[in-house]
Amino acid sequence: MIDLYYWTTPNGHKITIFLEESNTPYRLIPVHIGKGEQFNPDFLKIAPNNRIPAIVDNAPADGGEAISLFESGAILQYLAEKTGQFLAKDLRGRCETMQWLFWQMAGLGPMAGQNHHFSQYATEKIPYAIQRYVQETNRLYGVLNRRLADREFVAGDYSIADMACYPWVLLYERQQQNISDFPHLARWLEQIKARPAVRKAYEVARSINQESTITEDARKVLFGQTADVLNKSASR
């Protein structure tokens, strides 16, 4: 059984998509990041970066004690290797998948995340910052669109690379992107959206959180964190 520490963010969706796609039994443990539950000392033992998602595998393949992991990319890789699904077993196929997984983790996710922050959440709207991240998101969409021009999925077969990218591209309107400018990406997006496991993952999300806006209290918790916040939480 996998314990999934989760909230309804793009990075959280990556893991529910994998678990639903692979039919892996899991127990969902909501961590309401708007209420500061990510600073609970017990959660910090599992996820020292105070971010969701995180997992605990209570039955690891080596038969030893439970294994905990944080960082969505590391979790996807671990689960793919554990289940033998959605990660090619041959060298070249594995390299294809892993480089695009890392591309998402290092590029698409952080750039789109900053896009969200400065255009949606920042109390001070800074035109340069908004333009910077909207344009970089646009560039990355272009990279992915070219990649999908001659293949069905990001790494050939459906894989953890698709699961990593999809939740971020799904928010294209929030990122001020016109998806019709990227026809191959738009086709891929609709194809992933139609998958039963993906629909189930988002149904799970709606059952956990139906909030559509961030309150002022949540804003204080989510933004402007410093090392002092983490140190005080960990020492409780």
C-alpha cells in the first residue's frame, strides 16, 4: 500500500494519475497547504522540503521497512520502477522518458509556476515579471509542440513523462497561452484528458478540494516563507 500525502496542485495530480493508471492501491492523506499543514513535524520527516506530494511505500520491493520519498519526479520514477509500468525497460527508451521527465521538473513546472505566481497570486503586478514567465512558458510549449509533431506521446509510448507534463499544460489559460497556437500539443492534451484514469484522478482532486480562490490567510502561508518558518515547525 502506498500512502500518498497530497494536495490538489499540478505536482499532486502527477501522482494520482500514475496510481490510477497503474491500478496501484493507495491511501490518500490530504495535506492542506493553504492551512499550513505542510509544516507539521510529522510531515516534515517525510518531506523535508515542506512540499507535496510525498509518499510512503509500506511494502517496498526489498522487503525492508517502509520507504518515504518526496519530489514528484523522484516519486514517478520510483513508482514506475516498482510497478514495471510507464517507463521503458530498454536503455534508449528509458533515456527518452527520463530526459523529458527532468525537462518538466527543471523547466516547464518551475517556469509555469512562476507564471501562475506573478500573474495570478502576487499582490503587486510587475509587468516585467509577468512578461518574462509568460514568454518562457510560451517557449516551452513550443518545445513540447515540436516534440509531439511526429509522435503520439512525449517519449513515444505513454509514460511518466506525459503524466508529469499534462497537469501543467492543462492550465494553459491561466498561463496566458493560446493552445490553438500549438496544434500537436492541443491534440496530445485532449488525448490525455480522455483517459479514464486521468479523469478519475481529477475526480479525486475535486472530492478533496473545491476551493477556487486563495484566501488572504492562505496567501500568507504559501508565499514569503523563510528558513525560520521551517526551523520553527521542525522543532515543535
